[in-house]
Amino acid sequence: MQKSLVRRTSAVACVAFATAVAAFPRRADPPRRPNVVAAAVAVRALLLSGADSLDASLVDLGSALRVRRLDSANAHRIQTAFEHARERYKLVEGATEFYAPALAAAFNSRRQEVDDDDAPPPSTLAASGFPALESLLYPSLRETNADSARRMVDGMRPLARRLRTLVPALVPTEGQVIDLARLEIARVSTLGISGFDAPLTGDAMREGAVALEGVRAMCGAAGIAYWPTRSHERASLDTALSEAAEYLRAHPDFESFNRLAFISTYAERAAIALDSLRRASGVTFARVPRGWRVDAPSVYSAHAFDARAYAPSGAPAATPQLIALGARLFAEPALSGNGARSCASCHRPDHDFTDGLTRAASIGPLGTRVARHTPTILNSGLQPAQFADERAATLEDQALEVLRSPAEMASSDVHAAAQLRAKPEYAALFATAFGPAQSTITPLRLRQALAAYVRSLVTMDSRFDRAVRGDTSAMSAEERRGFTLFMGKAGCGTCHFAPLFSGVTPPLYMSSDVEVIGTPSSPRHARALDPDSGRAGIDHLPTHLRAFKTRSLRNVARSAPYMHNGAFRTLDDVIRFYDGGGALGAGARITNQTLAPDSLHLSASERSAIVAFIGSLTSDQPTTPRRASH
């Protein structure tokens, strides 16, 4: 499922800042040993060598592209040179992503990242660097593409030189080396094995191996100097990284690669070994905005994600008392304009916090209708933007929008707070949740309590989670096959990123995607596009017409119907739609679809296996709110 040209980047500036901060020595992570100089020299020498090698490979690729006659032999030579050049980049990818994220995006971005408030014209929203080259050189190379590719390579060489000029100024600390390594292991075990970087070459496994070898080399270069007394931990990490890379190289076939075996046996072992070294050496990381907890070894670890990372800075601590208040408010009809509907009326706890309807009934007057399907709110706290069109940045903002929607609650946070103040029992509940000094029932505190409750509804203990953490009996053979297809042939994992299986992007998990798949009005009329403008209704970008957030697939097996308009009744219907190339594949007139229009050629058995895997993402409900009395 091909990626879009534009990323919804409500948090991209925050991510870039966080990564940039990590690039410099900080008081929170000072060089604690005199041998820091030796370690820094070793790391810089490694990166300088990598930058030189990358530049040389680009020279070779440029030379290969300067052929007078493009026959099959020359085309093969060009593609081989391209693969070698991207391999040289992968060797330094971890360091480049960590120390110079903008440079990394120029080298290897699947789409140009832009701020929605200052977006360039749609014609410039294109992939850059190696992904753009790949689209020109594969699956077959034409003469006109060779000319464009040559000019593109000429433009990439200054990037390699820029990387080289940045290296001498680096003073890598032990915390930075470990953090860099953990991010790259996560990048390989989520994006890498899905083929996100190599959709046309099929070289994802080899490139992942090279990336891990680059991490291994960096840890080895710094390790003796930084951790001279931690020989056991260093050896364990070196072995784990080596074996993970060897497994990738030994199983290069993209479609048949056993992702579950790689993650549970190799990637997790490397992540845990790295974390053991971190703990043994007393390394702590600076506090930067990330959805992935810094104390969690892996993105697949239990409790790896922190819903607080997506909360506004002024949000109160999510104490049990505040969550309990939010749960009660969630089921409180007084929040609605007519006093007859609560949040739980549509987000029903006994239906995985959805309602099973195509659209909820409107609370408003005749003619007022709810615009979209009621989605589950499970794991909504692990998202950097809310609603299908991502118009709300936080759950607090989302509560405000829902309360004042004429069709949904026909109220407001001001009206709802006034209604609660008229109920004597709530004064004590707010005082318990917020403290006696802040016990007044205000619109903001009402929304904060609701948001705290929704953030508590995290379900990350499915059978898949248990399997990926080592319980080999947790998933059936059919489900494991489905995961291989999901992350491989079907390409689902290039939009629904593991392990959240949403559009929240690894490894920082602080930005999210919108996609255009051409959702139909109904499955019977695949060419009849749903008229909902999606994200374009908010940012007015033509490229975002009918673009919607990539939702999480966790517990999705129990939250039919599907899509923003409830068009599909079953998961098999959804997969058939994707398999057929979306609306464009069905012959609809749509110019900005981000889903590839060609068929995935999935058999009925393969579709069934993917549905089985998606079922393994189901967790038990974490909380059931108590319904308030009328």
C-alpha cells in the first residue's frame, strides 16, 4: 500500500528540534570519563570514512548513468551502482538521522515533509534522494529516466560532502551513541522489514543488515573507550547485532521473510542487549518529545508507549482519581445539550468503544447528520492528532469539538461545566481529582478529565504482542503467515506502522500520515467516490482532497464497519478494495490517490491469513466506564 506524497506534520517541527537537541553535548548527558576524547575520535573517523564511501559510490553511480547506449547490460550496471550507493547510505543512516535529520530527509525521504500552514505547491511534494532515484531506475530503466537520474545524482553529491563537513564538529557522548543505536534498531524492525525504503528493489533485508552493521561498527568504535569495564555487555550487544544482520542477509527474499521470527528472536535480543549496556553504565537520556518511552528497550516492549507524550504541556498528571472522574464524565448525559446523550452512547464500552453503525444517529434537529463513522477510541491517546481529518491536535481539543458539534452532543464545554456544577456530587469528585485548591468545575478541567480517561484506554497486550515478545504459542501458523503478508507482499506495514499499526511514524512516533485511497460511497459502487473532502477541508491543499488519517488496526476486528464513512462491512471487503488498487484501480476519476492502483494479486487464502493476523491485534478492553444515572 504505497505511501503518500505528503506527511501530515503537526509534530514534525517538534521532532526535528528533539533530534537536533540530541546532536549536541548537554549538561544532562556530559562526558563522564576522560576517555571520551578517544571514543569521539573513533566515532568521527568511522563517520568520515562512511561519508567518503557514500560520496565515492555516488560518483560511480553518476559515471554509470553517463552511458551513450542504454542496453540491458548498462541498465543492470546502473541498478547495481544504485544499490551499492544506497547501501553506503544505510551504513551511516543511524548517525545521519540522529545528528542531521534534515540531511537524512534529503538523502532518503519517501515524500517531502512540509508544514501544513506553509505548504509548497503540490508539484514539489515529491520524494527526494534515493527513493526518487529508485522510482526512476526501477522496475525498468528508460533513456529519459537515465538523464533525470544523472542530474539527481549530481545534486546528491553535495549532500555527502555536507555530511562530511558536519562530522568533525560532533562530540558524541555515550548516551548519544546508545540512543542513536536504539533508534536505528527500531527503524529496521518497523520500517525496514516492511520495505518502506525499498518498495521497488526488494532489497529491504540486505539494506536492513547494512544498517545494523553500521550500528554495530559505531558501538564497537566507541565501546572500548566508553565502557572499558563492561566487556560482557559489549560482547552481548556485538553478538546480537551481528546475528540480527546475518539473519537478514541469510533470508533476502522480501515476500517470504519471516518478520515475526526476526523481531522476536533477533531484533528484540539486540534491543535488550543495548538496554542492558545502558543500564549497566548508568546512561540516561535527555527528555525529548517521543511517543516511545526512553526506558523501554524496544518499541515492541510492554508499556513501550507513553500517552503523556501526546498531551499538551499543561495537562495534569493522570492520577487514578482524575481517570475515574473522566470515566464518570464519559458516561454523563448532562454533558449533552438535551441531557439524553453521553460520550458512551456512541463510543459504547461493550462494543470496543464504537457503536457498530455506519453513522451514529444525530442529536440535532431533522436534517442534521453525523458526518462520519464512530471510530473506537481505544489507543486514541497514542496519536499526535485526532479525528479522521486530524483537525484536533490533542484529546482536550477533540472533546471541545465533539461537545459543540450540533449533530453529536449539541452542547459546549461551558454549558456542560455549568450542568455539572448543578450536581452536588461533582464538586467533591473534582476536588479529589484536581485538589482542593483547583476544585472549581471549569470547562478546561472538564475536558482535561475526559482526555485523561481516554488516554488510559491503551490496549497493547494482544496475542501479537505476546508472540513478538517471545511467546511462540500465542499466534497460530495462519496468523504468523498473515503478519508476513501484511508486512511484505500486501504492503500494509508501509502505512500501518508496527507496533501501533497506525500512521504514527517510527521510530519517534510523533508525527502521523494522511492517505488518499479513494474510499467509495459504498462497496457496490467502487467508482462513486465519497464526497467527504477529508483533510483538505481543514488545510485546503489539493493534494489532501479525500485524505484521511491512517487509523490504528488494533482491536479493529471488533469495530466494524470500516472507513470514515462505514462503507465496508468486513475486513475482507477492505482488503479486497486495497488489493484492487483502491478507487483508481476500480476506474474512478481521482488524480491524487496515494495508494498504488495496480493489484496486489492476493489470493483468497492470503486475504484470509491477513484477516487472521489482524484478529491477533485484539486486546481485552482496559476499562469500562460506569454509566451515570439520569
